[in-house]
Amino acid sequence: MEEDDARAIDGLREVYSRLRGELGKVIVGQQQVMEELSICLFARGHSLLMGVPGLAKTLLVSKLSETLSLKFSRIQFTPDLMPMDITGTEIIQETSTGQREFTFIRGPVFANIVLADEINRAPAKTQAAMLEAMQEHKVTVIGKEFRLPQPFFVLATQNPVEQEGTYPLPEAQLDRFMFLIQVDYPSEKEEIEIARSTTGNRVPVLESFLSGEEVLKYQELVRKVPVPTHIYEYIVRLVRRTRPSDVTAPDWVKRFVSWGAGTRAVQNLVLGAKARAALHGHYFVGEEDVRAVVLPVLNHRVITNFAAQSEGMGASEVIRRLVEETPAKLA
């Protein structure tokens, strides 16, 4: 790694420390969630947040955009939401000369950070429009393409409790999300602090200290972080062992797993580990960086079967056991 890149990584570590400090003014706890969101942002990925209502998911995302001086947009997904409600549409307007012409009115997806609230409540056509924007960083309206602003970061939420009247995302669409971030209940001590800090009339003011151009610069920097050969091999070996059809998969994986992770999981593990290393000031990717991101990357890509469910074994338990059994280096 060049000396300039090393200095830039030191700068990114300071930015990350400052970002956590600013968010800590309004968000109590959720340190792991903050880290995983930051990793996803600087790795140029998208996240799916899973958690019951009332755990400050929307607040966290909006304050993240405020701290980074980025435009924030929230879309509440409902069963009657149409694709044009998120992408925008063309309308006829009269010009100053009295002529009529089509004008494109941009939808809420034209923002830097988009919160897709309860994305599984919208029908498939609307979900597809959102996923095209995530993958291609553009939208298509009446045959015309419109590029989205950069950086572009989507955080979608799903309520794991209420599933009536929803359109669950298929596995192929879930695979578009780099991370599945579990937002859990706070500890008792944190909940007491939340009650104390959020029921008064004091509203903390956050400082904006990072522009969109700087975010793009750090996203490019993350891609330059070196990865040792044995780490590439470790990541590939770990992902291949999630596939029951692979010869390297343990017998218990073949018994409990229907579908394993695809090649996009390998790519996201590499990028997530690079971003995590850079945020912590490391000049190359280590085993601890991979292990820190393996759960959010693989959790929605490993599909367990009925045998696993009958024994109370979910995808997260499968992943943890695989990490324990898979050596980072072969003898």
C-alpha cells in the first residue's frame, strides 16, 4: 500500500470515530448496528435492517445522513405503492411560450440515503423498481433512464413480527443486499438511559463533517485495501462449505441446509472485510475483519430446511458453527 493511501486510512479511522461519537449523542447503544451500517456505506453496499418497531432504526438512518451532509429520503412501503411513487413520473407542463411539454418529476429515490421502510409490504412490481435502483443506480421511466445521485445508499427494513398482507422478498432479491443487520432490544442499562434522554425537551444538535464527495473518495480507498492470498482462500472456502452440494460441505450442513450462499457472498465478504479493516485503521485485511462481517453477509443467504427448524437451528447458528470449524489457514 502506498504512503498516501496509508495516511488516508488513518483519516478514515478518525472519521469513523467521529461518526460514532456524533451518532452517540442521539442513539443509545446499538454499537454493532452502527459499525455494520458504516461498513456497508463505505463498501458501497445496501443493508436490510431486521427488527421490531420502536428500536430507532429510522432515527439512526436519518441522523447518519445528517452527520454526513447527505440528502435523506424515507419511503413508507404500502400495498398500494406504485413504482412511479418512488421513481417519479413525467407530467405535462405549460412553458412560458404557451407550449406544452413533458417534465420529469423526481421521486423520493433521488437521494443519497434512502430508507425503504417495510419494503416487504409493497407488491412485486414496486419492489422490482426499488431493486433496479439499488443494483443499477438508475431508474427507468417510460423508456428513459435517469441516473441517481452519488453516493447512493439504500437501507430497507422488515418487521419480523407481523407478516399478514406482506410480499416477502424472494431469496434472489434478498441477495441484492450486502448485509442483513439484526437490530436487537437494548440492554436494561441502555433502556434506562433511553428513557432519561428522550423524554425531556433537550434535542442534541449533530455536526455535519463529511461531504458526499469525501464519502465517494473513501469508498474508492476501501477498494484499494490489500487482501492476502490466504484470506481470499479462507473466504471462498467458508462460502463453499455453506453449499450442501459441495464436496467440502460437512455432513451436518447437507442435513440442515437447503441452499448455500452464492458467489456474490464471496464478493461482499471481501468488500465488507476491506471496509472493516479501513475503518479500524488496518492497512490490510485480517482474519478478524472477515469474522466480523461473516454473519451479516451470510445470514440471508443460507437457507435452512425443516430438519434444522425442527431442532431450533437457524441460519445464524449454521454460520457460527461453520466459522468455528473452518480454519483460516490450511495446514
